[in-house]
Amino acid sequence: MPKLTVLPHATLCPAGVAFEAPAGETLCDLLLAHGIEIEHACEKSCACTTCHVILREGFGSLAPAEEEEE
């Protein structure tokens, strides 16, 4: 199972955190479940792009974005 590492962020996650990422879960849902309150203005309906994140490592291991993600 992949492990996600969230780097420290002054307001969202000051200490940083690492956790397992089960297949089939969205990054937004995982972050929220671990107390990282990223903005998601459209309530996760993929309509507003406020829940975007920056990947520092591992981008090459991701599958291509699906149409809904784009």
C-alpha cells in the first residue's frame, strides 16, 4: 500500500504527517480523514479545483488523470 507524506505547512499541517493510502480513496478524502483541512469548495464534486495539491515526489508512479480529474 502506498505511503503518503505530507510536508509541514504552517496552517494546514504544521508538523507534517505520513500515512497509508488505500487503493480507491481520493487524495482529498485521505487528507481530510487525517485532519488536514484542505479547501474543497465544491464538496468534492470535481467542479472548482480548490482542492489541488503539489506533488514533490512520485508523480511518475501515478496513472494518467481520468477525464473527471482533468
